[in-house]
Amino acid sequence: MKQLLYIEMDNCIGCRSCLAACTQCGGHDERNRNYVYDVNPLVNRQTIPLMCLHCVNPACARSCPAQAIQVTEEGAVLSALVEKCIGCQNCTIACPYGIPKFDEEQNLMYKCDLCYDRTKEGIPPMCASVCPTNTLQWITEEEFAAKQEKHRLGKWMSSRLPENPLEGETHVKINLPGILQGTEKLF
């Protein structure tokens, strides 16, 4: 049964549990691979998680001249492979979401791998497993379809159609805040 990461932006309270879990995940060398963004810190406390959206046809992988970025069968876009990455940083420039980061010491790009060692076994990624407000959810496609039906998602969702000007088709699905959709907050 295929599962995906679903982000309910309205629910984020800025606790940064997802960042702490990401840092503690094995193989991350205590580096965050996700971010929490303060939308307008001088006005309010609205925060949103920034995650790799694991694009179906990722710009980071397309721009890599060394083919160091792999996309798994499940759709996870992995960090650059140590043995192939030449440190050109094309991937960090190409990503329209600004997700890949470059480690100068290791001469290597790193980013969210969707905790591939966990998710390929059906275990939620670390960030989703600790989120106290269900901002980050690891759900089945059937559960996602039910959310779409219930909340009439789609109009304001990221990752919708392949002809989207950015990387339109992604494996991570996002529900934007209700205020943008003209609906009440869901949580």
C-alpha cells in the first residue's frame, strides 16, 4: 500500500519537533534536512514547515551532470551519492523550493531523503512520527483521497498538475492554510 507525506499547513505551531527528530535521525550527521519558516516574525507567530516535496521529475536530479541524485521507485529523491557528487551545486540552484544544501567540508549536497530507510518499510519519516499537531502526516493514498473529498482540496494545493510552472507533480502533498482557500481553519 503506497503512502505519502501530507502537510497540513494550518496546524503548524512552530514547535520544531520535526527539526529535532530530523537531527536525531541516524545517517543525518546531526544536520537538519527540513526547515521551519517564520512567515512574518515581526507581525505574528505563523510558521510553516519547509520540506523537500520529492518532485516526480526533480529539477535537482535533472541539473546534476554526474547523475549523483537518485529517485527511488517509491518516489523519494535522495541526497547526492558520495561517490558521484562532484560538488558543482547545480542542484541547489535548480531546486525552485531552495531545499538542497551544500556541505563545504564534505563537498556534497544533502537534503531530505524522506527517511527512506524507514518509509520503504512503511514506517513514517521521523518528522511525521513526532509532529504533535498532525501538521506532518504519513498517510495512504486512500486516506489522502478522503481528505481531498472532505475538504475539497485541489484548488489551492501544491503539487497538482504536471503543467504547473514550478515542479508541479510531487510525492509530498500540501494543504495550504484555510485563509488562502477561503475556508475556516481545520484544526
